[in-house]
Amino acid sequence: MNGTISKKTALSKRGKEPSTYRRIVTGNANGKSVVQSDEHMRAYEFKTVPGYEHTLIWINAATPDLGNEQRFDRYPDSVVPGPGGTSLHFVTFPPGSVFADPSFDGEAARDEALIRLKGLADHFEKEDPAMHKTNTVDYAVVYEGEIWLELDNSETLHLRRGDVVVQNGTRHAWRNKGTEPVTMLFFLNGATV
């Protein structure tokens, strides 16, 4: 899982600490609402793609049963939820120039993604690894920066901070054509076809 922040946090290749997000989880105890946990989660920094970060904040693989305590204490077999399930992710995309750099190793990046982004990376297309499609309805929010959404008909939309995309299981790619990283918040809802 994404660990909590330690006092000894290594600096990333960008020269700054990895992104962190505070996650507060509530629950019920004796008929009263309580804070189940309150922690800072450090982003996972891809070793093969400088500036690419992923933080899985929460996942319910299927429809949750609120009669039971909700937990997320191990990294899941898939970051893509099944029907009725949800997952919440922060993702920071580096500028596209990172992928165009002659030193970029696409095969190593794919191998790392298959481990870190189980259930999602296997949907990335070999010819164009950014292009993918999942059986989910995604709410994608531009949290910081600007990015371009490309659909399979080559239609491209320029998005800025605060823009929201509702992605209904369509083939698409996120492209950072700018010079700065962009951070997005993704809420995936498992669906059926």
C-alpha cells in the first residue's frame, strides 16, 4: 500500500518531496461516528518515469457493506473496481517530453506499471500505452495544471484546473502537452457492459 510519511522522506528526481495526501477514514462504533484513521499518504513515484506519481487513496472492490467496518490495509489485486465497487486515485503526469527523451525505456515503464497499476495497466495499448479503456465510469478532475484528453477518434480537449470529465467506459488517453506536471483526481465506479 502507499505508506504513511516517515521522518526520513527521500527527495524525488524533481528535487522535491513526493506528493502527500491526507486521508481521514470514518466509521461507526457503538452507534456513533468516529475517526477510524487519519494519516498522510505519500505518492508512489515511478522509478522508470520521472515525475509520474500514483496514490491509491481507497478502494472497494465491490459494493461495500456498511454493516461491516471498511478497511484498506493491503494493496489490491486490481486498482480497477468490479461492478458496484469504487476506487479513488491521485495521479501526477509528467510533461510529455519525459516520454520523448531518448533515455526513456518504454518496456521498463510498462513492466513497472503492470506491477503498480494491477488491473489497469494491462488495458494500456502496446502501440500507444496512454490509450486505454476500462469497464468503469470515471469522474476525472483536473486538480492542478492542465492536460489534454484524447478520444479514439482523435478528438482532443484541453482541460484546466477544476475541469471535470465523466468518462463512460470509452477508449481515451491523457496527454500532458505542457511543460509542467499535472495532477488529477480519479474516482472510478465499477460498471457492467
